[in-house]
Amino acid sequence: MNASFDLRLGILARRYRAGDATPRRLVARLRERALSLNDEYHAFIHLLSLEELEPYLAALEGRHPDDLPLYGIPFAIKDSIDLAAVPTTAACPAFAYTPKVSATIVRQLVELGAIPLGKTNLDQFGTGVNGTRSPYGECRNSVHPDYPAGGSSSGSALAVALGLSSFALGTDVGGSGRVPAALNNLVGLKTSRGIISDAGHVPICRSLQCITYFTSTAVEASRLLALTALAAPDPADAYSRANPAWNDGKDFEATPKAFRFGLPQKPEFMGCAESAAIFARTVAHLQAIGGTPVEIDFAPFLETTRLLFGGPWLAERYSGSLGAFMENNPEALLPVIREVLAPAREITGVATFRALHRLQELKAQCDRLMTGLDCVLTPAYPRPATLAELHAEPIQRNLDLGYYSSFINLLDYAAVAVPAGFFQNGLPSGVTLFGRAFTDQYLLSLAHGLQKETRLPLIGGNVPGK
């Protein structure tokens, strides 16, 4: 399902300036379209009513598109991020609460002129990267009905891919802001931890979780990051940190200079020849824009992934309000979520410190492997999993999808998922560029160069630079 018209930030701003569209007419049309598609895709848990939208629309009355950087830009919000006066469910009805104030990032965007369209579906409590683990319905892929949308930020990816919002907020602990992007032909920006405030986001894995952006292009992700990255830590978020001056996006449009990028010595595609071919073409595209590939040992990165799912960060999920909620309401969780989180109670303090020490050793190894490299390129996932495969083996197939994404936050790196091509059946594929913390805008510049080089179609049949 393609967009009926172009919702990219720059295109929509030009339409507003020319008088070809108004926020009120646009949002009404998008809301109707979202309602018509929701039974099929289950992208939204809560679409704002016309009455709920009115304060946001009224705030723009008498304003000009040049007054606000995001004037009239529609966006969607993952339903683990607070929007004032609208329930936050984290895809668990019994957990739902209604916040009085919006998350810091949501408040920032609204003050910049953006209009929230609704709260999107997710893998329950952000536990999964596939999009099938929600009592509000499975999120099927935007292109191919036999595949998932990816998760946990599944509905947010769909809101952009289906042409219902210009961008969407997701979150990311182990790939939730990147796997859905790759499966739906989008850019997924997982920022350096803390440079976008996490205040107002359900504390699922507090020390690792990040707010993410889903967009059609790296240009849009760069602009959104430049507008909302923190100039100083947010007092409401103890894990927040200031975005350094070199990461402000001023040089984003510059043509990338010669760069060196790492890639796994023996990339894993789990038997999928098409994934291998798409990745090989992407390596060639990066070379065409000035990159030199360097093979690196990927074993320390993969060992870090195993720490995320078998170590104390599983217990971290259980240590806050989620654990207490589970103890008092075990039947409120989906069976697969209970199964995933059950071992958390058995993780000891001794095991926790052993894992923390091992993580420090692995980070030192990974940092050394990245010496002399500007970034690393991997597939976004080894191979796609069908809905039928996820139903048959929900835990293993979910782990497969997160093979190349789950180590990033533990190692304190920045990452961006970029469209890389399509399988023969039409399903989108993607790659990930990752680098050291605070290289977000640099990675987006490379992603932009890659999009210009590949000129893959965007949603609605548009192409980058058009």
C-alpha cells in the first residue's frame, strides 16, 4: 500500500506555503485513511479523534509555515511514549495509564508545529523485534502480507510506510527502531543514547532504551535530529546527555569524503542467497561513493548480543514497574512475553557483575576493531522470517531478526538502518550503518549518499533527491 501523496517534510512544507494544503484538511484526510487501513494492518492502538486533534490544529491557526520548523507535519507515536490525556498502554490494556503531560520529545515536536495523529501498536512492553506480539493485532508488513512489519516499533514503521504520517517515533533497546525500518523500506535512526530525552517513555530497559525516528529519507531524519537533540541534559531524564557541537547536522549535505567502513569477515545470512546478494550490492554502492571496505572479526559483537538476552539486562526489564506488574497481573501478559521474561527473576547480583565486566572487555575489543574505521556496515537482519515461521518458532525467529542489531546499545554506538533493495517477492531489505557515540549526523550523511546512489523507490514511488 503506497502513500497517496508525498508527506516528506520539505515537500509538505512547500505545499503549505503554496496554499495547496492546510493542516486541518490534511490531518482529516490522513485520519480517515488510517481508520480504513487499521483493520488490515493494526498500525494504531489509538487514533486521535477530531476533538482530540483540535487543540493541536487550533494552535496553528493564524501561524504561517515559516513560523514553525515543523508546521502542520503529522507524526505518529509509539504507544510506550506518553501523549498528554491519551492512554499509554505499552500494548497491555491492563497496564494502561493516562499521563497528564507528554513525553519531552513529544512536547518538543508539538512546540515545533508537528501534529500527533495517534498512538501506534508495538510488541508488548517492547519485548521483541517482529511486530506479532500485541493483543491489539499483529502488524503485517506494508508490502507483503506473508511477512511481519518488524518490531517492537511496528505500528510506527507502518504509519510512515503506509503514507499516514510524515515521520514516527519509535524506541530501541535491541533493534526495535531498525528492524521495522528495514522491513518496510524506511530509514530508522537509533540515536546515540541520551541525546534525545527519554522522559515520558515507559521504563522497559532504562539504561539502554532510546527514542528513534522513522522517516522516508536520511535527510528528514537529520533535520528531525538537529531540531530535537538535547543541547543540555534533560533534568527529567537521568540518562540524558548533551549532543556535542560536531553532531549538530550543519555539514550533513556535504558529499562524504573518502571513508573506511568495516564489515563482518563472514557475514551470516542463514542460508538466504538473496540477502547475501543485496548486501554485496550495498558494499559496492558504498565503494562507489568513496568507501573502502575492511573486513573485521565480528565475534565480539555477536557475543555482546548474547549478553543482552541472557544477562542482567533481562533482569533490568523486570526490576522496575514491569516486574511488579507481572507479579500482580501475570495473565495480563501474552504467553510469549511471560516466557521471555521468566528467567529474569533468577539472575543474581554475582551474575550481573560478571556480565558487566565481560561487557566492558567486549566493548574494549569492539572499539579496537573499529580503530581506523569511520563506520561499520551490516545487514539489518540475516534473512526475513515469515509470519508462519514466527508463529511456529516465536523466540528463535525473533532472535534471528535481531542478529545484527542487538549489540548496538550495549556498546554505546549510534546506528541508522537504510533501505538496500527488495527481494524477488517485493519485500524490502535494509542495511545498518553504525559507529561510535555522537556520530549520528555523520552516519546519516553516509545513509543519504547511499540513498542517492541506489535511487531506490520510496513510499509513493518517489526517489531521493526528487
